[in-house]
Amino acid sequence: MAIEYSKKRNEPDPAPSGGAGGGVSLSKVTLTKAAPKVSLTKSGGAGGTVKVHLAWDARPAQAPSGGGGFLAKLKQAATGASGGIDLDLGALYEFTDGSKGVVQALGNAFRDRGPGEPLVWLDGDDRTGGGGENLYVDLRDPARLKRVLVFAFIYEGVPNWAAADGVVTLKPASGPEIEVRLDEHDDRSPMCAIAQIVSDGREVSVQREVRYVQGGQQALDEAYGWGMRWQTGRK
């Protein structure tokens, strides 16, 4: 498991805490292909609300165009390569009562469709990339939750995941933050499944995905077996 330590240079080792961490203060866990899963229950982050933050570079620096001439600039304009990248954060959710759906800015579906207070909701739509987007998952009662699939979708701009340099940080109510970097790229695909939050009623875990899907939300649904009916939505 890739871990960043909060200990500074020349700082003495902390006193042993008697916990599973052996006295090491953990500030962040980075999920990778080699270590793709972490238990929120075991790390103390299964209660309360998890904040899922997506950050990206909306306007990456363009390569110098010197020598490219008029035709190169015309091609760039035609493909939209000089435009900004608008990523949308969203999630497919499934609860233990059988209800399922999507939370996303598209179609103004900013919260789940369950009664009462939401278990999964989005706080807004950032079209600039300046502040990123935030999704929230309520884990106060893990027995109600089956799975939440966090995804990012390129709503505007040519798919260029490397230039967008996206990173998702999950911030539990307690315990270390969990980072998933979009460090694999497939520019044929506007959709990326980033991570799943899964509960079996006793343990809640986070599983890295970083799986690109050639298509929209319906294609993502089919790839993960959600089984919903889809129609075109607009922001």
C-alpha cells in the first residue's frame, strides 16, 4: 500500500499508540494497481460522511505552436484542442433496499432519489476546474448502503485525461484521506470509473477502479451491471 507519512525531517518518532499502525501517523493512503483496496472500517473512517473531491486542470498548457503554420492552427481549432476541459463528478448508487440511481449535474440529479435526507449527493457543478467538485456519501448507517461507484465524465472538451491530470481524494470523518490518481489514460473514452465504496453491512471499503469506458453513463452502467434505464439529460 502506497502511504505518505506526515512525519517531517529530523522529527522524532511518535510514541507507539498501540493501534494497527504501530505508532506511525498516517495522513494519506494512495490506492494503486498493486494496492487497490482499503478498509474504512479498519482505519476508523466508516462512520459519518465521506467527502469525495475531484480536482483537475481545466485549462492545461498547450504545446508551442511555432512552425505549425496555418494548417496546424486550423486543425487545433477544428478538434477543440485549445479549449478547456470540463469534468463532471458523479456516482452510481445502489442501496440494500433495492433502490438505485445516479447522482450527477447532468439532468440536475444532485441527490439520490430516496426519501428523507440523502445518502449520496453532489454540492454543485464546477465548470472551470478552479475549485473542483464535491460528492458526499453518508456512512452513518452502513447497513443501508450496498455500493457507490464514483466516476468522472468529460462533459466538454476533447478527451485528454493526461492533460486534465485528475485526482480524487476521499476524506472520511476520521482516519487518513484516500487518494486515487487518474494516472492511466484512454483518450478514446469520455468516461472513467474512479473508485467504488462498498458495504457488506459490517465492513465498508474503498476499491480503486480507474477504468475507462467508451461511452456515457449507460455504457458505465452496463460495464458494472447496474441495470438501469437511461434517457438523454442536459445541464
